[in-house]
Amino acid sequence: MLAAQVFAVAIFIGMFIMIVLDKIERHYVTLGSGILTLVIVFGICMRDGSAIVNTLAFKQFFTKDFWYQVTESESSGINWATILFIAGMMLMVEGMAKAGFFRWLCMKIAFIVKCKTVPIFITFTIMAAFLSMFIDSITVIMFLAAVTVELAQLLKFNPVPMILSEIFCANLGGSATMCGDPPNIIIGTSLGFSFFDFLGNTGVVAGISLLVVIFFLYFAFRKELVAKAGEKPDVSKLPDPSEAIKNKKDFVISSIIFACAVILLVTHGSTHLTVATIGLFIAFLTLITSGKHALELLKKVDYKTLVFFIGLFIVVSGLEETKILDIIADFIEDISGGNKHLMIIIIIWVSAVASAFVDNIPFAATMVPVIKNLAAASGLPISTLAWALAIGTDIGGSATPIGASANVVGTSVAARNGYPIGWGRYCKKLAPATILVLLISTVYLFVRYL
């Protein structure tokens, strides 16, 4: 077992280093690491065929609980429910983008607030948070940042403060629901939490934090949220929101599908339909209604991200099967000395610091089985530890330009349009905002759960 543990840890650390260095595309890194885990850890060191079967987890597809779950059931290995759900949402989002939904929404809101900079700043940051509750924050930022740059050029203001605020609020909004951020999807599907479980717990602290953060970001950027001296914006040059709608029929259909997805996610705790079922249904609905464009939408799905997840789950399973995660859980319990307050602080702040510098998705996937063991050993409810982990991984990633995928996308869009955002400028404003939200979250967890 010792040899298996050594190789499992070495593969995991090597994978993390390769992801951080970003020299090879991350899906190749995790898939390669996953294959090494199957061959070296399970095959050569452990000689355990059942570990390979459990990790690949193909049998999940043939169980009722995978599609319709009344009671919580344990899952290990590749979390296929997460894969199917993300794939389904990707297809839905591509359909909405093709119909012009996001561009229409942004331009419509800009006109509603009469194209005034500060109201646009407030509404766009709130919109970033709200949309990220249901749609991947990467997609939200991709469209919001592009429209923000366009509005900035027409209304003569600096788009950087707005883009930075949108990035932060998108990450914050994503923490509010199970489908808002990939770490939450992993936590929710692994531990059997519903949309309302997240909304009633992490959603509450996200809502409180959003109110505080909007004021904080406004005062941090207030001097930059003005039109350039001597330049008067020409509102007449702004495109009409209706011009964003490329096809009215597609626009209506994509809006209805989005509404269906939201309803299914909100009610899945009552209907007992799993996220795998919801993801597959939404994908099927999108493809059926897209007609001749179905193949085009399928080609646009980010398969690299799906492969990234698959490889990641295999590597984490290597740590789980070799009992490395049990050792980590025991170590955290020993450090905290059984003190529940200290345990919460360790989970939320270590998660936040780690997620500021490395991808929060593999960190969350690694920590889920750790908090399971911690809950069993300490007697602290698994839900309390889950909310601490979700908040730490979701919010901590906002502190640096590489902490979350939305950060990378937003800063890239700004740079492509002539507004580069360096580490200094990014961290000067958003690192304090991150610390502020983490402090609010820590107090919230203490007051509500301990």
C-alpha cells in the first residue's frame, strides 16, 4: 500500500504543478495523470481490478439512483452526473448565445438605466452575480466583458473597473447555487445536496456579501467611473437591443429552454430528478429545437473541459482508494484539536488561499472525501463543512487573475481590446474584496451553524 500511496501523491502533485505552469493544455494533463493512476497505482502497485472498475464507475449509468434519487447514495470515482450536467448546460448556453440572448440582455439593461455609467456599473455587477447562479461564470463574463468594452468605447469611460467588478460578482453569484460554479456541482452531486440546499445556505451569505461588495467596489473605483475629460458620449450611436436578436424564433425557444432548466433545478429536490437527468434532458431539448444547427452546437461544446473533469476524478480516486485522504482528514482534525470553530476556519481559509493560486475545481474534488471523513470523525454535520468548502473555493479564486476561469477570460477580453490588467492592478482592488467576503462568510458560518 505504501508504494501505491507514494505514486498516488506523486501523480497528484505532478498534475497540480503542470496545471499551474500551464505549458500543456490542462485536459491533457489530467487525462494523462488519470491513465497513470489507473495503470501504476491500481494496476501495478495495488493489483486491484475492482479499484479500476469502481473508479471508471460505468455501472452508475445502470442504476436508478443515477437518474432518479429519493435517498442519498455514496458515489466514488468519475462523477458522471457532473459530466452530463455540465455538458447539457454547455449546449443550452451555446443555443442562447447563438440566438443573441446575452447581448440583447446587456444592451437592454444599458438602455433601461439611460446609459449612465454608475447605474450601468451597479446593474451589470448584479446581473453578473444573478446569471452566474444558473449559467457558467465563464460564459457570463465572456459576453458581459465584451459588451462592457463596447459600451465603454461609446460612452467614453474606462471599462477595467467594471470588468473587474463583474468578475468578482460572477464568482460570488456562482457560490449561491449548486449549478453556479463547478466546485459546487462537484460538492452537490457528491454529497446529495439540492439547488435549495445551496440557495438557503451559501446563497444567503452570497446575498449579504453582494450588498456589501457593491458598495466596496463602487467606492474603490468611483474616481474611474467617469467619462474621460473633454469627451462627451454619443448615446445615439448605441445599437438598439433588438439588433442583437438574430432570429426571434430561436430567441424565444432558447429563453423557454433556459426557464425550463431553472425550474427543473429549483424543483429537483422535490421531483427527485438528478442533475444527470436534468442535464441530459436540457441537452436533448436544445438539440431537437435547434434543427439543422444541432451539429454546429455539438461542435461548440467545450469537450476539453469535460475530459479535464474525467481525468481529475480518476486522480482524486487514486488518493481516495489509497487512504491518503483519510490521512489528510485526520491531520486537520489533529491540528484543530476537535475545536469546531478552528476546523471551519482551516477549511474555508485554506480552501480560499489554495484556490487563489491553483484551479479550484481539482481542489474541491480532492476535499469532498476529506470533509466526509472529518464529519465522521468530529461529529460536525457534513453540510456545515460542505458550505465552508464551497465558499472558500468559490470566493478565494477571485483574489488573483489566475484563481478562477472567469478571471482569466475577463482579463483576456480586456487585454484583447487594449485594456491590459496586470497582477498589481487586479490584486490591489479584488484581493481586499475577497478578504472582506471571507470574513463575512466566516462570521456567518459561526453564527448560523456553531
